[in-house]
Amino acid sequence: DAKTTQPPSMDCAEGRAANLPCNHSTISGNEYVYWYRQIHSQGPQYIIHGLKNNETNEMASLIITEDRKSSTLILPHATLRDTAVYYCIVRVWPGGGSQGNLIFGKGTKLSVKP
Amino acid sequence: DAGITQSPRYKITETGRQVTLMCHQTWSHSYMFWYRQDLGHGLRLIYYSAAADITDKGEVPDGYVVSRSKTENFPLTLESATRSQTSVYFCASRRGGDWVIDGYTFGSGTRLTVV
């Protein structure tokens, strides 16, 4: 079973920030938080990952709470092309064998509206 | 071109037939994976491989066979297709080592229909 909980769907106005929450209350010290997204009919795409510090890249920002039990993915200026299912995944590192495998939950379907 | 490619993109087959889905990657990534995606279930891991000649089961391996004789190829075979195997299949790869940074790269998927 996935170790994360996400809302099934969210809406966001085009040009506004999209804030996608994720709960991972049972996260362990050696588990990272990863975010992927899947645009309709395409393969999932890596967005960002983090351990305990906030992270930012050209796609998004990741805010992880101090207790690491939840996080928020922020798309600063959402566009229609950001409409997708967003997956929050916790993943062990380092980890051999199956420990490093990505296990997907059901994600959050983000709809960006004009 | 470099990347991960799946073939065919679409396939219709009959119940009981054997069908093989192909996956090829050009990065020499150590790890390769097969997922299936169904409405209401999300992405589920079928099989994975840590290197050539090393494969292991994922969450839903029953009815599938994999092999990995070469690092770049990871075919998935349905030995006797059933309607419940109608799905979209995604192949993925990742490097070994510092994979925390790289993450996974997914193919474009194969839509399989079993009639």
C-alpha cells in the first residue's frame, strides 16, 4: 500500500499558484519524498524530491514540514498544461532490491481552469 | 534517439494468445520496470530488473513473464492473455548508484486490449 494520502482532486485558476498537499505521517528517517505527475495518456514524469529541506527547481517547489509528516508541492504559476495527476511517493534511500521501487498511490487530479 | 521506447503503442489480441511487449532504453540504466495502469488502481508494479539476468516480482506478477538478456531490453510476455490483462503498460528505467537524484524515466506506454 502507498504510504501517502492525497486529496483525489483539486482545481486551480490559470496563472495562480497550485498547492498540492500530501500526508506521510509514517515516513522514516531514510525515506525521501518524491513527486511525479502524469499528463493524460503519457508516462509519469519526475518533478522534484526532498528529504527535509525545502527544495525548488525549474518546475516546482517542495515544502516539507519540520516533523516531515506532510509536504506541499507548489506550482507557482499554473498553466493549462499543468493539468495532470500528481503523485506523492515516499521512497527509501539508500535501499537495495525492492526498497528503492516507486509505489504509486492514486494521486491528486489537478485541473487548471482558464 | 536516446531514451526509452516501447512497442507497439497499441495492440489488440485474443484471449489465450501469447503477446510480448517490448521496452528498449539507450542509457544503459541498471534498473528497468514494468507497470500496468488501470482505472481505479493507478500504476502497479508487475516486474522489475536490477541488471541483466536479474529479475524480481512486483505487486501483480501473475500471468506475466519477463527476461533481461541484455541491459537495454526488458520484454514483458503475457503467456496466455486474459481480458483482465487489458490495460496500459508502462516501462521505466533508472540508473543504479545515485538514483536519488535521477529518479525514474518512463516510456510512452502500450495500450493492450484483450478480446
